[in-house]
Amino acid sequence: MEVREGAVTIEVPEARHGASEGSGDGVFYNPVQELNRDITEAVLRTVADDCETYLDAMTASGIRAVRAADAGYAVTGCDVDSDAVGLARSNLEQNGFDGEVHHRNVNAHMHEHRHDVVDLDPFGTPIPFADAAFRSGREYVCVTATDTAPLCGAHFESGVRSYGAVPRNTEFHAEMGLRVLLSALVRTAARYDVAATPVLSHVSSHYVRTYLRVDGGARAADARIGDLGYVDHCQRCLWREAERTLIADPTTTCPNCGQSTWTAGPLWLGPAHDAAFVERVAANVTESFGTAAKARDLLATIAGELDEPTHYDQHRLYKRWGEPNIAMDDFLDLLREVGFEASRTHYGGTTFKTDADVTEIADAVR
Ligand SMILES: [Zn+2]
């Protein structure tokens, strides 16, 4: 069957009967990831002055490679499945693009070849490909993770094993997942004296997506390590505290309500995006994108998010207080009126970030 995405049309196998998102049966082409691919193309157009070559590390149908070629890149694909290799080659050719598609283990390829942009879009965890990706990527490494349950602490042991960090199933679970993933990626890059800096990240439809700029140098890598640390969290009153350190010194009792607390980490506590970069990406979202309106909304919200390592859910707070919630804009205005910063977040319609702590929030809005 033919699929049109952005300005390209590709051939993909008919979805297997009963195949659904999360089952792994839709690996050749996952329609749920169109937003992810639209934003990727906008990012590629944004960094085109610095980047010429692109590796679609999990090629499958070749949709990412074809769209990168349409954005002007010299593209390379890799897949261990010979049907996928044939399909990707054919899709590039049908759209009038050159490009190499190797029938090969992509880790072996990445250890031998460098590309300006390396894109990891696996089913499940990207960690088995992360080491090679940071050896291969010259300018940017883009990473999707679909294993959100391990990342956000819902599958605790699996998260600890895969990511070398302790995740906790908090009410800001989507951001927990993002910051566990970023922590693992930053530490992986640092092993090769590479500084990985997230310039855009989002959590949408049960996947985490992040774009990291890579810079060489031990000192720069040390600086990224300095943005790792721990978050102590109270499940009862939603108090939390973040500390940049690799030697955890947790606060075990909530200073606000006396409940014993949870500690997660090491997490990435630095910025998950660069607002100026995100605005440039939004300007490169074109009308040919099927998700153009959604992508622009998402990017505008991300660009406006405060640089805070966790977020709150307004409804959770009011439930805890036993009071009806109020309109989000009014709520944020109340915080700003008493001098705090406050922003919406892309994690949900009732989520927000602020520099106020949980007691200060209550004093400001109740
Ligand atoms: Zn508490």
C-alpha cells in the first residue's frame, strides 16, 4: 500500500491483521510516528547549513531516509532484514533519490562510518545502539525510545537494567522517562569524550524523542556530567527537590508533610531543549506535513516551557487539597502575580512548571 508523508510517497507492506501499536508487528511503517517524522524533517531542514549526511539506523521501509533525502541530505540506511533493504532501496529510487542501503548490522556500520546526523528509531530501547551512535554521529544524534514503562519506573527492574539509573513512578512520569533516557545518553556519550546536549525533546503517544547536539572534548563532556543528579519526591504532598551530584544524599523524610520520600536518579537535570532552536524548527514545519498544526502547537509549548527538571499536574494538586480545580490560565496568572515563574508543559493540558515549591504554589493559588 502507498503512504504519503511530507512531500514523499512510499510503498509499505499491508499491516498484518491485528497488528497494533506496541506489538512490534507494524515495524515496517508505524503511522503513529508521523508527528515524530514530521518534526525530524523540520529539524533536518533547521540544521542543514551544518549537516550533509544522514544515517537512518533502523531503515525498515526507508521512510526516514526518503524524507531526509527530500530535505537535501546524502542518506544511508542499514537493516539486517533483506526485504527491508530491497523496499528501502526501491522507495528511494521511486522518489528520485540516490542513497546507500546496507544489508548489515548497524552497530558494525556505525563503528566504521561517521555521519553528520545519526537517527536511532528502534522498537523498544535505543540503548543497544547508543554507544555506536555517539562514535558515528558528528553533529547530531536523534533518539526515539518506545519502552516508556521501564523509563518512567512502571517496570522498575527493567528500567534500572537498561538505563543504569533508578526511575520512580511519579505523577510526572513522562518527564521522568525523558530524564532517565537523557541521563543514559549523556553518560554514554561522555565515555567517548563527547558532550551530548539536548536541543529538542518531547514525549508523545507513548514514545520519547530527543535530539542531541554532539561536541567533542573531555571538558565539555565533564560539563554535561555536571548536569546529572537526583530528585527526591514525596508521593503524598508532591514536594520534590533536585540536586546536581553523582553521590546521592537523599532527603528521606518529606520536610513538608513527614511522609518517607522516593529518590530517582541519576537523572538529566539540565535543559531538555534550547528554546531558540525549537523556534527555528517550528519555522521549518511546512504545510506538506500531515501533522503540521499539531507539530507547531507542540513546538510552541516546548519553546515556552520553563527550565525546571520536573512538572506538576494542577488537577493532582487540587485533588490533594480537596478542592475543585480552576482554569489553567487563571492558575498560572495567580503564580505569576506573586512573583513566581510559571509555564504550561507539553506533557498534558493540566501540567505546568514553576520555580515555586509545593507550599508556595498552595499559598499563591488557594
Ligand atoms: Zn510530603
